Amino acid sequence: MTLLAQAATAGPSCYSRLTNDWFCWAYVEDRRSQILDALTQHVLITVAALAFGLVVAFPLALLARRLPRLEGAVLGVATGLYTVPSIALFPLLVPFTGLSPTTVVIGLGLYALTILVRAFLEGLRAVPEEVRESARGIGYGPGKLLLRVELPLAVPVVMAGLRVATVSTVALTTVGSLVSYGGLGNLISDGVQTNFRAELLTAAVLCVVLAIVLDVLIVVSQRLLTPWTRGVRA
Amino acid sequence: MRVILDAWAYLTSSANWTGTGGMLQLLGQQLLITLTALVLAAAIGLPIALWLGHRGRGGFLAINVSNVGRAVPTFALLALLVTADPWGWTLDSFPGTATLGPYGRGGAATVVALMLFALPPIITNAYVAVREVPSEVRAAAEGMGMSGRQVFWRAELPLARPLVASGLRLALVQVWATATIAALVAGPGLGRVITDGFFRTDYGKGIAGAVVVALVALVLELTASIIQRAVTPVGAGT
């Protein structure tokens, strides 16, 4: 009875079936934990996919650089992969990885990979030959040359690629709702199916905000990683 | 490996291709949607981007539209459009899930979402294409007494054409692949084969749909590159 009375005095909330408003702060407050869970899942899947992409892209780029004949093949496969739509990639993976977050992480990681391999290759290529030679001249071996000279100098180009990959991965994660691991995409999917406008719009806005926040984080970390570029501009 | 055999069986059975809801019909539907979205995006995006490039202003806008556009998930956009009737003008019929002739259920929403998705690559490439015309060329054209309009039509546009075309090509393949997302809101196109197979745990069917989409993407890419080569003047770069 008390519950009923409360509901009556409060009137229909802005996310009730009757009003179904697009903007509804009461929805955000009432479902805070559900939204936070979806957001956390979204962030975890995005970060895991990017990490997977980075870890695979780096050795691939090194290999492609060492063997020029392989470079065409690596870039060709990367471009070809982009023509496979994301909702097609998940069903392709499910027979092997099941309905799990792994499916989404691998699928999105493969997309990120196609951008990151290119970024690593371009970044390493942009290192001036004189720099390489002087490093060799003062006794740097190939490993030390790569880690201490080439990689730091490639950071700006790699970071530019990582920004593109991050923003598109955040957007693509929503499609993971197909295997029920889509983070905010799950809310969007539910919002469409049940015609729940507040849920739909809140999740969509959070997606964009998340993409922007991660993008800003990368820009800031790049500034911290490459202090020498700041001096030039100032 | 059984799923691969299932997919092959699905692809080779003619019953799956013909008739209402067959793959041929869905393929045609998705092609129609892709081309409509691309033409609309080009009709809106190209004039704006080329004009901004010609004026040499608004670069910040042109580039950032692209970056923000990437951040908006097409799925979210589509979901919003399917549910939308923002001001109650159309009594929940537009864009919504209403069937639009050959475009199928939710056809209008799908075309609009894909059009918005295609705008960023088209705008960015067209803007950059005009901006990258060497300033000496522009100065020479002006020195010959060409008006601003003549400089654009006779010098800038011909030189910008290859890059504009590659932007359109990129958008074409991306729109085609992304059009499958429409199935997530029970919309039109080949994506339905994929989601159907998926939800009925008939993974072979899902894979068959994916293979068809990828193959058509390749065909589109090849066709577009042939057309692009045909319209690129000899010696104007790649």
C-alpha cells in the first residue's frame, strides 16, 4: 500500500511507459549501478581489445619491416579484414571462443590491429636515417636501437594511430551486444527492443563521452611520453 | 570445422538464394540502401567540403566533424533513429521502423544512419583534396585572370578529383559493410542472414552470410577502383 501511495504521489516518473522521455535524470539515478556496470564492461572490453591489438601489431610490424615481401601481405590482409563487418566477425569467432567477452575482445582487437600495424610501420619508417646511423655509431645494438631510439621517436605516429583505433573501438564495442557482451551496447540493444528512450539515449551519449575521454587521456599521455616535442612548439 | 561445411551447404543450396527473403533479394536491398546512402552523403558532403576547401577556411570544422563522427556508434545512431520521433510530428512513423518500399522495414532510418556514417570520410577527403592543390597552381590560375569560380572549376577540382574519388571509394566499402548492422534493429539487408543464423545457433548460416557480405565488399572495392582509374586523368597521380 505504501509503495502504491508513494508512486501515486510522485506521479509517473519521466522514464515510465507513459511519458518515456528522452532525457531523464531520474533514470540515471535509479539505475546507476546498472549503467556503471555496463560502462565498466565497455571500458574493460575496449582496453583489452586495444592491448591485444598493440601486442600483436608490434611484432607484426617488426616482421613486415624486416621482410619487405611480407609487408604487402600484412597490409593486404589488414585491409581485407576491414571489409568484414563487425557483426559478421563475431559469429565467425563464436564456434571457437563461445559467447564470451573473449569473442568481442578478439574481434575488436583484430580491427584495432589493422590500424595499429600501419601506425607502427609508418612511425618506425619516419625515424630519420641519420639518427639511426649515429646511434649505431655510438655502439647501439639492434635491440637497444629499437627500444631506446626508434620506438620513442615513433611514439607520435603510433599514438595518432592509437587515437583512431581507440575511438573506433569504443564505437564498435556496442556491436558486441550481439553476444551480450557489448557494454553500453547492451543498454542500447535493450532500449530499442523495449522502446526505452531514456536508456537508449543515456547509453549513446555515454559512448561518445567515453570515446572523447579516452582520446584526451591518450593525448595527455603522449605529451608526458614525448617531452621533447613540447619544447619545439613552445 | 563442421560450421564451415554447414556454411558451404547453405551457400550452395539454391533455395536459400531465391524467393522472398532469399539472399539475392536481401543482397539487392542492401546494395540499394548502400548506394542511396552514399549518393545522399555525397550530395550533402561534397559541396560543403569543396567549398570550405576552396575558401581555405573551416578546416578545423571539416577535420573535427570526421573525428566526432567516428566516435558516434552507428548502432546507437540507428537505434535512436528507429525509436525516434523527436517532436511527435510524424506520429511515430518516421524514421522509425516503418517499411519504405524496396528499402524494407526501418529502411528510412537505415539510409539516414548510413548517410551520416558516410559523411566524415567524404568531407575530410574532399576538403584535404582541395587544400592540397599546390598554391603555385592557384596563383598561376589567378595570374591568368581566372575568377574565383574558374580557379575552382578549372584548376582545383580537376587536381582534387583523385583524392575525392578515393574518399568516396572508402565510404562505399565502409557503408556496405556497416549496413549489416541494420539487422540488429530488425532492419533490412544481408545482416539478417547473419543474425538469424546466430540467434538460432545455426552458425553455418551466420558464416555464409558473412562470406557473402565480404565477397560483395571485395567486388565493390574492385569495381570502384576500376571506375576511379577511368575517371582519373592520365598522369594525375594514382
